[in-house]
Amino acid sequence: KAASPTQPTPAPSSSLPPTPPQGSDDAPPPIVEPRIEKRTSKTAARDALAGACAGAVAKTVVAPIERVKLLMQLQFSIDKKSTKTVDAQNAATGLPKTNATSPVADGRRLGAFEVAKKVYERQGLVAFWRGNTPNVIRQGGTAAMNFLLMDWYKTAIRPILVWSLSLPSDRDPQARRKRRAIISSFLSGGLAGGTVTTVLYPVEFIRTRLAMDVGRGTADVPRLYPGGMRDVCSSIWKVDGWRGLYQGYGIALAGVVLYRALHLGGYDAVKTEILHRRGHNIGISGAQQGNPNDSKHNTAAGLTMGERFLAAQIVSLTAGTACYPIDSVRRRLMMQAGLPIEQRLYKNSLDCFRRVWATEGLHGFYLGIGPNLVRSIGA
């Protein structure tokens, strides 16, 4: 009998504290969100630096694959107008005339191994890293800005999504919060990608033009841009001004917003869906709600390393494949910057889509997709 009074007494006291959070559906979000913002403000700079360094190293490692991909993607542009493009740009900028040959033979589509073999035979081993410097700069800036801007845009969007939860609805509150978390991820990812593209687009432009410089660097076949980034900027600036460095920016902006929304937002959405199916309570920001001191309520702790890697690869491959035609069009527009208007193949992005579809079909939009998928896994 002494045990029976003592057993019920501790039981209610130990079960009372967890009861209020479980019973109230609207109480957790305002309590947990400030804790997440505080944690983010302390680790954002470290995450941005780590992402920039990791991205720079990864881009350097896969640079040969990426250059082969670019040569395959734009091989018909080089083949059809290589001599005209080089001669016209050299005449306008005062650079020496070049007899650089295209990595395409007789208009025939070359595979990745054939392109790599021709690059090695005609330009040497170091040529596989041609244009890697601006690529590292762009990747480092992209990784750092994405880490910072994703969190900033999530914070900016959150009040609107919180207000939308106050609207009358017969749906389950938890299902509504999960949907708002997915919307927040996609919107913040797209806005971050658009901002990064606007700032770093000239660097991406320079990287593409350097990678497509197929000169050998010898007296008979000199480089189109022997001075590297400086020559690209000066040659384009003399003909088109600063607008030349933003050739293809319109379609690129639409493509990058879509890609970042699918890539960054899709990754958060996949994590949110996995955690939701495991029964975790997900807040509007996409983070788990619960006891701040419990490690199992941490998003990183909610998924294993293998699950995070698999989710990232699935999202990356899907987003890259879906947006690849847009990437092909904007790079073709990049290649005609610096040319007189009458010598340009495409009037705008829509005209480029139409011409490629009419002359090359669907395959023309996916030239180099194989190396691109391999590169996306490596980087």
C-alpha cells in the first residue's frame, strides 16, 4: 500500500511538462523559430566559407570533365562559325589572326572520349583546365552567397507564410506547416539563385569564352585570348560594352531561378518530406520542432550521411537534366557576343530555341549531357 500512493504521485509530475507542447498545435512555431535564427546567425559565415572552399576544390577536380562538356555542348557553334567568329573578333579588337581548329570533324557529333582525345592531342594536358580560374571564383562566390542568401530570404518570406497560416482552412495544421516549409524552400532557393546569377554572370561568361578558346598557343595557331580573363573583357567591351558580358542573361536568369528552386529548394523539400514521414513535427522554416536540447530534433541529425548524399544527388541530377536546354541556349548566345549584329546566328533566346529545334532537334539541346551528369556527381 505504501508503493501505490507513491507511484501515482511521480507519474503525473513527470508527465505534466511534455503535455502542454503536445496539446497545442500553434504554440511551437513562435517558440522554436527564434532559436533557429540565432543558430543560423552564428554558423552562416562558417558554412559559407566551408561551402566556398569545398566548391573551389570540387570544381578544380572536375574541370577536365566540364571543359569536355562545354566543347560538346557548343561543338556545332564552333564548327559552323569558328573562323568567322575568330576573324571578326580579332579584326575588331586588334588581336592576331588565328587558325585554331574546331574539336568537331566534318560536322559529325563527337563523343566525350573523342573530344577529350582531340583536346589532349591539339592543346595539351593543361588545356583541360583552361578557364578554371574564373570557374573557381564563380563557384566560390556562388556557394558562399547561396548559404547566406537562402537563410536571408527564408527569414524575409517567413512572415508572409505565418500570416497565411492564420487564414481559415479545413486542412490539418501540421500538413499546412509542411506545405509552407516546402514553399519557403523553393522560393528562397529561386530568389537566391537569381541574385547570385545577376552578380556573377560576367564571371560565368568569361569562364565560357576561355573554355571555348581552342587555340594551341603556338605561332601558327595562337590563342584567341592569350591574356586570359583580361583579353576576354577587353575584346567584348570594345565591341558591345558591358552589355556584351551579359549576353544571354535573360534566359539564364529564368533558368537559374528554376534550377536553384529545384536544387536548393528541392533538397530541403526532400529532407522535409523524409522527416515528415518519420513523424517529426516540421516548422515553416523546414526545421524540426521540439526540445532544443534534444539532438534528434536537429535536421542534420534527422538524416544519415548516406541519406543526405543520395537526396542531394537525386535533386542535382533531376534539376540539371530539366534545365539543360536553357543552359545550352544561353551559352550559344554567349558565344556570339562581340560579333557584329549581322553575323550573329540568333536574334534572341526564343529564336535560338526555334533554330536549334529546326536544325538539330531535341538532341541539339542535350549535347554534352553525359559529362554534365558525371560532373554534377563529382561537384
